[in-house]
Amino acid sequence: MIRLPRRMRREYRMDRNQILRTIPRVDDLMKEPAVLTLSGIYGKKETLRAVREELDCLREQIIKASENGPFPAVSAAAVTEGAALRLEERWELSLRKVFNATGIILHTNLGRAPLGERQMEAAFEAMSGYSNLEYNLLEGKRGKRWEHYTGLISRVTGSEGAIAVNNNAAAVTLILSTIARGKEVIVSRGELIEIGGRFRIPEVMEQSGAVLRETGCTNRTRISDYERAITENTGALLKVHTSNYRILGFTEEASIEELVRLGEKYQLPVIVDLGSGVLVDLEKFGLSHEPTVQEILKKGADLVCFSGDKLLGGPQAGIIAGRQTYIKAMENHPLMRAFRLDKCTIGALAATFREYLNEEGACENIPVLQMLSRSEEELMAQAREVAWDLSSRLGDAGISVEKSISMLGGGSMPLEEIPSYAVVIEPKHESAEELVHRLAALPVPIIAHIKNDRVILDMRTISEKELNDFKAYLAGACENRTHPGRC
Ligand SMILES: *Cc1c(COP(=O)(O)O)cnc(C)c1O
């Protein structure tokens, strides 16, 4: 190694060290008016941390820069600006609103059922101050939190009693733990389902302490198969709605009526995990008929459970409706304490069932049902409006309005295709993947899918209320290819 003369060595390091010395000191920076403002917003501790990080970053850049420069700019203003960006980014919550342009109404990854005004108001009311959550106002003493919704659920579904827990997975677990712990529960081999997110009937059964007793075959299970599987250890008969798949062709399943008759003969409760829990006749939306909760209970099922945030259109919850003796036993089960609903959910759930007291009101005020009932003409008009707005700004981009297919999603009615309309963009200067990426990076992200190298924006899941914002963000993303909004 060549040793430079001492004087030259110093000279060689001169530039860099000189620049490093010009970096403002933390203490001085913290007195800058702009930094004081940041402190006021984000707190002194976090601001100090951001300023330090920015300075470390600057130092590193200077050391890394080539000896002849160019060195990054060193000024109090530059450091402050960098610190402000860091703070802003950190302040932003990761969970936020998106536009769902997938046409999938109950998109599990996008939060399933969105809530309507009246449902949100009830949740807001419950959480924005004290409430009579567990206080009986008439008697001036302790009350039960479920009293706010059980009456409504019973009235709407026609059940003797009802209870709700955090989700339907918890509902199934609670039912089995309460009435079939240590006993065999008979399930058809065609109904041993897995719902996304590791909800698998055999595993839930194991967790709840019940013993799975499979019967019949994947495609055909007759009532005689259930009867043959009954022993003195049998605790219940369970029917699971095959929500997210269909077995087609040479098939047979035992009906609810048959199961109820068998249950009566052997004194066994019949449990139905309905999954989606429809309360209105879906035929009025042009869909095929799904058995409603009311129908199943009327046929004599002892307990029915379903999700709050699937077709019901409410908050995340698992609702159990049925015989009062079982409901009472569940209220007193230790798991109930772990699975119980919080006050916001109770507010939203009660408001959801209140809507169903008047079916027309429900279709108007519950967004999931609103979206289902939107007509093709309405969706076409909305697609045209968006496309027109976009092409008037962009001119050359390949924008068209086309028929598309909406889905229910959330593992409900997997074969049901709902005719819809979409705005289709064929990007000219980038790939469809790139555009989809940029749409997802918007301050309010737009979630869309790609088909045949084109971006499909389905209109069914973009509400009238959000349309103007949606158009503005979409246009912004399409116009401004180099500035994705957030990078
Ligand atoms: C969706 C579903 C579940 C799980 O419900 P969550 O509310 O998501 O916990 C259970 N069983 C069936 C049949 C389902 O469709």
C-alpha cells in the first residue's frame, strides 16, 4: 500500500470531512421552527428519532458518495423535509379504505361485507362513550350484553333463542363444545369442508373435544348412512353447507327434514352450519334459491349457525339461532367469555337485524343487498360515466365498457355468476400488471383484476356514493404514469 505524505492524506479526505462537518447538529435542528411544528404534531420523541435517522442516512450517503462528489445536499431544510416524510409515513395507518373494483361482493381479503350508514351509526354510538352494554336500565342493575340483539335475531329468524360470537368458526366450536364434548358427531363425507383461513370441519371438531364420525360417501350420503352411524356415543347430527364448492353429477344428500326426523327418533340434536346465513329469498335478485335461516329452523333444525359478514351483510360475527335450552347452555359455557362480541359489533349487529324486520328496508340499507340488487342498466350507465370521464382526460388510452361477471365471494355460492358491467382499460404505454400495481399504490388504492392483458374495473362493487372519488383517483393514476402517488 502506498502511503501518501501526511499533508496529502489530509487533503484527500478534506472534501468529504468538510461536508460531513456542515451537517447541522441535532440540537440546533430541534430548535428550527419547522421541526418544532413537527414536534407539535407527532411528539418530541418520534420527531427526534426521525431527525436522527435522517442525519444518519445523510452521513451514510456522504461517506458512500465518490470522492469527487456529487454529495447529497446538506441543509437544515433538506433534513427537516426528510424527517417530515419519515414521520408522515409512520403516522399513516396500514389498514385503510380501498375501492373494490373486483366485482366480488364479499371479498374476504377486502373485509367482506361493508356496513351501511345505519349499521355504522349504531357501532359508533356504542363505542363513542359509555353505554348500557351490560346494564339493565329498567331494573337499574347488571344486564347481559347479548340482550341487545338476541330478541331481534329471534324475531327475524323465528328462533326460540339466539346468541352471537366473534365469527362462525367460533360459533361452530362453541356449539360442539357445549353439546357434543367427548361424544361423536356424525357428518357426511361430502361435507367435510375447508373454508379459507384453516377452518376445517375435522380440525374444528377436534379442538372442540367432539369426535368426528364420518358417514356416507363424498358424492352420496343417504339418511340410512346417518342412522347406521348412530351409537350410544353419538352426541349430534351435523349438516354443513358446502359453501365454497359443489359436488355435481351423481349425488345425493339427506334433507334437513330427514335429519330432523332421525334426530327425533334417537333424541339427538340436529345442527346446521349454514355458512352464509341468508335471510331473504335470493331469487328476487335473480340468483338461485338458497335455503334461508328461517326455512331451516322451520323444518325443525335444533341449532343453525352462520356468519355475520357474509350474505347477512353485517359485522364480523357468528350467529347461533335455535332451541333455548342449548342457547342457555352456551351462554354459560366458559368459551362464551372468550368468544363474546365487543360493543361496536353488538351495535352493528343489532342494527343489521333491525333492518331485516322490514325486508325492503334491508335491501335498501344493507350494502351487500344493495349491491346484489343493482340492475345491469344501472351498472352500464355507471361504467359509461367512468369510461367517458377517463377518455375525455386521456384521449388515446384503450378504454371500453363491457359486460362482466360479478361474484358473491366469501366462499358463498361459488357457481353463481351475476351479470355486471365493467370499464376495461388496455394500457398503451405499460403492461396491465404495471397499471394494476399503480392503482393499488394510490392514496386510496383501487383493487382491480386482469383478464387477457386488460384491466377490468367491475362497477357492481363501486357504490354511487364513492363514484366521484373513484373517478378522480382513477384518472389521476392513468394520467400520471411517472408519479404513482405513493412510492
Ligand atoms: C364461511 C364459513 C364458515 C366460517 O365462518 P367465519 O365467519 O368466516 O368464521 C364456517 N362454515 C361455513 C359453512 C362457512 O361457509
